[in-house]
Amino acid sequence: MSRSLTSQLCWRLGHLSSRTAPALCVPSSSSTRKQRHGGGRHAFSTTSRRQIMETTGFTENQLTVREAVNQICARFPPTYWQEHDQTETDPTEFHAALAETGWLGIALPETLGGSGLGISEATMMMQTITESGAGMAGAQAVHANVYATQPLARFGTDEQLRKTIPNIISGRWRVCFGVTEPNAGLNTLGLTTTATKSADGGSYSVKGQKIWITCAQVASKMILLARTTPRDQVTKPSEGLSLFCIDLDRSQPGLEMRRIKKMGGRAVDANEVFFDGYEIPASTLIGQQGKGFKHILHGMNAERCLLAGEALGLGYAALGRAAGYARERVVFGRPIGQNQGIAHPLADAYMRLEAAKLATYHAARLYDEAAAGNSGIKQDGVGVAANSAKYMAAEAAFTACERAVMTHGGMGYAAEYDVERWFRECLVPRIAPVSREMILNFISERVLKLPRSY
Ligand SMILES: Cc1cc2nc3c(=O)[nH]c(=O)nc-3n(C[C@H](O)[C@H](O)[C@H](O)COP(=O)(O)OP(=O)(O)OC[C@H]3O[C@@H](n4cnc5c(N)ncnc54)[C@H](O)[C@@H]3O)c2cc1C
């Protein structure tokens, strides 16, 4: 990291410290819990949350990011996320707080107003967000801004970058990522949304449907993947797809969206988006026409790392909360954590998270070193590391979240204790952006050289 970047982060820390409590942990009210458990010597209190991840071995930059982002997150306690989850209200203030302090540009080049940091630091930022108690809702509120902007920054024209990136970093425009389609699913190359160029070449007409598009209701821009050459006219299905950075202008004909009712992360909207002759200027094309799939591939390993970080944060938050409860909840005259039936599953969940953490930051480091031009690092190796990390982190988070609910007994089912919210959310890293079955397929085929099963 250059001196200027270090001082940029230090400035941010100083800037934040003057306005926020310097505590790194998220405080949460314990009054109602004390009432329920009698308020006596062993009453359960959650006045402070200890962060349990072992931080030895992280770089100074990563730890600086963790500290600074923690300070912002401390302004949004679990009660904020409980309320937003229950009312299905967008965490606009949270997105604005990160934008205001420049964090949305963490992995964008300094020349475009970003911080020029790597995926190693961006992963730490996303982990810190979920770990603060914000959970996947907090991460999803900013995920596309950090990730979907990567192909734009890499392949966009000077004019696109100048007009778009500063508005995304400042939070004026929010972004969503439009890839998944109902009839294609994980088979992205089977997508059927088309973008057809007009006779004068000045615009494209978009027709088709996307599904599960996070933040489409609040986004002004969508990074859209659509077919520009019919599949029967290309030699490989990966050809003929193009990437666009389009306006989501609801006042224009041919654009409709419908919110999907979902299990978790309810603060953040997920949508079906329908295009029916929606017109977009030709200048919205990112990179080369027909090379869109190649352009998004560029960022896929980065997204795996970010998702792995998000899963880790969720797992550590749930486990920390479970350990706190197990220390303080007294049944049969002793803290429940004194029973090995409670303690050992939590200790086991901790080690799974720590192992997944090593895999995650190893993958992120490989990604950054390859991006910086280290020719000794092969893309295949980055792909294996990033996919493995996403798989392991998602599984470790699931284990931690499920055990956190069970440790709380009946209270694990109460919204007030947060662990039920995190449990609902911990399924997302298992499903998206690629399911665990597809990662198992990838490792079977690419590493173990087993025959392709599909
Ligand atoms: C909360 C949430 C947010 C999302 N946000 C976005 C977003 O912002 N933008 C976006 O574009 N997408 C988004 N997605 C979509 C997400 O990336 C997809 O849901 C995911 O890729 C899985 O696709 P699918 O749901 O169509 O599953 P399907 O493809 O229908 O698969 C269903 C099941 O079958 C299994 N399966 C399928 N084929 C095989 C095979 N060959 N071998 C073994 N198992 C197989 C899968 O592993 C899975 O378990 C989001 C999804 C969720 C849940």
C-alpha cells in the first residue's frame, strides 16, 4: 500500500473517531433480556459483543479497514437491523454512511476516486459489516456497488468511468447486478434476455426477464448481461453475450419490476425485472460487444472472496453471541456452557470458521497478486482457491448460525436475540452467486479430473 493510501485510511479513521464512539464493538440493549431471565447474578447481558476472530497474521491495511468500518457499523446496532428486517425497509442510512466516508470505492482505482485497495481489503470490509450484526442485509446493501463495478472499471470507456464511477462511490447512484434468469438458473450461458441493436446503431432494445436482482428497487443503474447475438449464430455459447451499464428509468416504457417476498435479508429488496422493448443507448455497452461473459468472468473470483468474507462475519457474529449466552444463561444451577454438549459444538464451529478464514484470505491474496501481475500465480489456482473458500466459509457459517440458535434454546427463536435472523440469512452464501453443488462439480472436474456430470 502506498503512503498516500495509508494516510487516506488514517484520515478516515480520524474523521470517524471525531463523530462516532471509538468502541469497536456493537453495543446492544440488554434491558428486556434481563427482565426475562430475572435480572439476577446470572442474568444474560449483551452490553458488549466480543469479537472472537483471531486477527493475528492480517496485514496492517486489513486491520485498519476492519477498525474503520467497525466504527461506522457501530452506529447501526442490531436493533436497527431487526427493525429494517421486520418492516422490509431499505437500510438507506447505512449505505449513505459508507458512501459518505468513501468506502464504496474501496476496490476502485484511485484515479477514479476510489481507494485503490485490493480484494483482500474489500473482503475484510464485507466481513466486518456482517460481523457487526448487520448480517447479509448490510452486506447486500453495498455488495453490488463494490463488486459489479469491477468489470465497468476495467473495461468501461473513459466517458463511462468519468460519468458513472464517482456517482457510485459518492452514493448518489446505487447499482444492481442483472445476470440470473428464471429459465437459465445456474446455467448463465443459457440466458435468453436479448439486447437488439437499432438500425441506426444508436441504441439497443432489451427484451427478457431477470430474477433475484438485489436492490433493483433502489438502484439507478444495472450492470446487465444480455445476448446480442443469437445462440445459434455463435460457435461457443459464451460468445454473443454483452455487458451493459444501464439506467433503471422506471418512467420509460418497457421496464417493470416486482419485489420477491423472501426468507432473510428482508431489509434489502430482491426482484423480478421485466424488460419489454426497453431502450438503452448504445453508449451503455461495456467493453466489446459479444465479450460480456468474458468481462464478468474477470470479477467472479473476486465475488467468491467477498461472499466468503460475508459468510465468515455472519458465522463469527452468531458464534460470539452463542458463547456469550452460554456463559451467562444458568439452568440446573450452572451456566449452560459448562455442559460439554453446548461447549464442544461451539468450539468445533470456531475452528471451522478459522479454517475457512485462512482459505478466504489466502484466495483473496492470490487474486490480488495475480491482478498485480504476478505471473507465478495461475488463474486456475485462483479459481480453485476462491471457490473452495466460498464453499468452506458458507458451510462454516451455516454450522455456526445453526448452533447459535440451538444454544439459545427457545430464545434462539426470538427475533430480539438476532441469531434467528442470522440463521435465515446464512443460507444465502450457500446458494449465491454459485451453489455449493456447482462448486463441488467444479472441484470434481477441474482438480480431481472426474468426468463432467452435467
Ligand atoms: C438472496 C439472493 C440474492 C441474489 N441476488 C442476485 C443478484 O443481485 N443478481 C443476480 O443476477 N442474481 C442474484 N441471485 C441469484 C443467485 O445467483 C441464484 O439464485 C443462484 O445462482 C442459483 O440459481 P437458481 O436459483 O436459478 O438455481 P437453479 O439453477 O435452479 O438450481 C437449483 C438447485 O439445483 C442444483 N443444480 C443445478 N444444476 C446442477 C448440476 N448440474 N449439478 C448439481 N446440482 C445442480 C443447484 O445447485 C441448486 O441447488 C440472488 C439469489 C438470492 C437467493
